[in-house]
Amino acid sequence: MAITILRGDITRQRVDAIVNAANSSLLGGGGVDGAIHRAGGPAILEACRALRAGEYRQGLPTGQAVATTAGRLDARWVIHTVGPVWSRDEDRSALLASCYRESLRVAAELGAASVAFPAVSAGVYGWPAESAARIAVDAVRAHGTEVDDVRFVLFNDEVYAAFERAAG
């Protein structure tokens, strides 16, 4: 598996699957989640509403992942995962690592050969960039997967630099 660290807009990646740092409602939000919903168009929201009407009536649990159409994105699927909110008082790193493992599991089940990840939980959920990067890179490296091309597509310089160091 090749791991690439990129600075840019995840919605512009040409991959089989783009991972969305979703909230548990699956109905869109801010940050990466909002950008993916805006760029992918209404088909993603429709698919998320169908998930909420079925198996995920209570929302998608933290650390889990589920796929939908990618709508107008240059990808086949969006894999939604819910990262944990960072806490000084509770170690939630296993939940964050699970986001990456579960997303790769879903990608492999779909037959995806290439996947683009954001820095899950490193935005509004407050996870420190260095820790988020180390957990993400370690989880992906440790996961035996059929996915050949894993990209971390980071939106800001601080998070990009942290992922570069973690992947080093």
C-alpha cells in the first residue's frame, strides 16, 4: 500500500472512495463534512437520509463507517466515519484509530483500490494535530488491506506538517 500526504481539497481527489469526517447524524455539517456534501450534491444527502431511515436510526456510532454514493464527486463512494471529540480527561484514541480501520474495511468490501482521508477529528472536534496524525498513519499502516493507494488530504499547513512527520 502506498501512503501519500497531500495539501489540498479532498473533494477534488480522483479516487474510488473519499472518506468524510461526518457527524453522527450523517446529514451534513461544517468543515470536511459540509464541503463533501456541497461538492457531491443532493445525492449524498438522500443516501444519508435513507441510512437514517433504516439501520442508522440513532445515527452512525463514533468509530464506525458506512458508504454512500459520491454524487457529483470524482469518486465512486463516500465513506462516512464519525470521529471522537478530543478530551483531556478520557483517552479516545482507540475510537479515532477505529475510524481509519473501519473506513478501510468498508473500502475493501466495496472493492476500492484508492481512498482519500481527511484528518478525522483534527478540526472542530479539537484533536491535536500531532496526535491525530500519528494515530491515523499508524492505524492505516497496521491495517492489512487490499486498498493500494491511501491518501491523506489535509486542508491546512499545521495538519499537513503533522502528517508529514507522522508518515516520515
